[in-house]
Amino acid sequence: MDKDAPYKIAGKATYHDGLTAARHEIGISLTPWSLVLIGKGSAVISEWPYKDIRLAEEVTQGRPTRLKVMGQDARLTITDWSLAQTIFKHAKHLGGGRTAERGLKLAFIALFFLAIGLGLFWLFSMNTLPSLVKSYFPNSWEQDIGQDFVEDFAGSFEVCEGKTGSQALARMTQRLSDVLPQNTLPLTVKVLNVKDVNAFALPGGEIRLFRGLIDEAASPDEVAGVLAHEIGHVIERHGLQALARHYGLMALMQVATAGTGDFMGAMAQAGGLLSLLSYSREAEQEADQHALSILQAADINPEKFGHFFERLHQKNADEDSSEDPTKEDFTIWFSTHPQEGKRAEFFLQKAFTGRPALSPAEWQALKVICASAGEPKSFRDW
Ligand SMILES: [Zn+2]
């Protein structure tokens, strides 16, 4: 290590000392216990112990994060969201940048689960809770929960943001959204730089497609089919129901033991996300039914989605007998979307013409949406 530069710069920030109007571009170095502010010529401006760091204002993802330190008027503005996330990991008391208001709301949601869960546990059974949640749970609460899951992903997986590819994906999403029931949550669809052939819907209309799925798809209609299927899960609120089923009673314990700030995060880490990925056979059928009607209403031929099923099924069977090391990457979609033989036919039987889900140029753009992203990760790295 260079003696004159003992601190490794983790990122940049704008520093305002609170005394003058001047703002300085500085470097940030992270030690195990503090954040070190590095000025010109590697000079240490100040050292902020993580425990003394506070939020200077409410944190919004995608906007600069403003921090202050106890006993000073100085302010630090960080525009690099992943740097902010790293600081939040050290300064756990900041609750990942969640504001007090959000923390309170999440605690309230936990209590809602608990109250209904306890009330119904003896009277009926825990099976009643998910259906009750489906009918009465406010949309904005579901969006809060979804946001929590998304934030736990931030930093784990890169989002592919190729410009024209994102525009193509937005067009496809819009075309499907246009035919959805009025009260469906607004959809947020993104491609993650993950090599597995998979896709899933989180609570709150948050849908994620994996790069491996885009690579594997032979036509835009196949991607539209998967997207329509995931939208089916959103319409039925399957993610929320799964959470209610698994965590209805656990929620209060989480709040009581872990505080209110990070209980959804604790749930996600305890396997909540993985359990969200494996829905019941009935849930998958419901999602398929929605997929079929959404595709037809949007004038997209569902047959291609059937072909996708067939091809993956074939590929899966081939690889089962061939010891291919990439085999596991293909099996994941089937482990979360069990094949029942009839699923491909369900989409293949429907005689329908339709228009392609994207123009050839848009499809090419979507295919390379991850071109400027790094090496794709595996979902198991999460
Ligand atoms: Zn599904």
C-alpha cells in the first residue's frame, strides 16, 4: 500500500462544512468503524464514527443521500446509491435509510398481520388470512412491502439498463398494462444481471426478469408470456398472500425483537424471498389463466409462450441425462414453476394470430439490454 495514501477511496461525495458556503468534492474511505473524509492531497478532513452518523433528510432511492454527524453542522451529499447502501450496512441504526415514518408504517403493517392472524387462528384457520389479505390489504401498504424487498436486492444484483432495451421493455409492459383490470397495481419491470433462466413477481407490482431468461427466449412473444404470467401473480397478490401465510404470526416477534426498522428485511433474509418464488399449483394455474387472457387481450399470440415451455422442458430433459454443468441454471424456472405436462398445451391449443409483442428492432434492443452490464451473477449468490 502507498504510504502517502493509507486510505482506500470507496467513492466520492460533496462536503459542506456548515461554516462557509463552499462545497468540496471529496473522497470517502470506509474503515470498520468510521467514515473518513479525504480532501485534496489525501488530507483527512474529518472522521465520522458510524454510530454518530445521522440522516440529514429523508432518503429517496435514486436521489442523493444527505448525511450529518452528531455535534457538527457539516453535511455530506452522496449521489452514488451503492456507496450509500454500503454506509447503511455499517451504520445499521440508520435502518438502511428508511425514515421513521416508513418504519412506523411497516410496524403497523406487522400489527395488522398479527391482529388478523391471531383473531382467525382459533376461529377458522390460518388459511383464511391470505384470502382476507387479498381482498382488504391497502395497495399502498403492499407497495411499501415490495419496496422493502427491492431495497434488500439493491447491491446484490445489478439492474440492466441498456437505454433502447429499457424502452422496448417499457413498451411491452405498457401494452400488457393497458388491458389489465383497473385496480391492478402499477407495474415496475426490470431485468437483473443474473444468468439463471427465471423471473418472479414481488409484492407491490415489482416484477424482475433475469438476463438468462432474455437470453434463452427466442421471440419477444415468449418474454411477453412470462411477463403476463408474472402479472397474473401481481393481480392475484400471490406474493402478499405468501407473506401473510408464512409470517402472519411471526411479524410481531420480529418487531419486538429486531425493532421496527428492518423487520421486512429480516423476513427477506430468513428465506421470505425464496418462499415467495415457489407458489402453489393453484396459484400457478391462476397466473397461467391470467397470462392467457392478458396476452389475447393485448393481441399477442399465446402459442409462442407454449413453445417456450416445450423448449425449456426439452432442454431440461436433455440436460438431466447429459451431466451438463449448466443444468442447474435451467432447472430453476421449473422448480418454481412445476411442469404439469398440460401447461404447454394450455397455451398451444389457442388458435390465435395476434401481432408480435415487439418490433424486430425493439426485440434486438431488449436482447442486448445487459450488454454494458458486468459479468452476470447466479441467483444463488444472493
Ligand atoms: Zn409463476
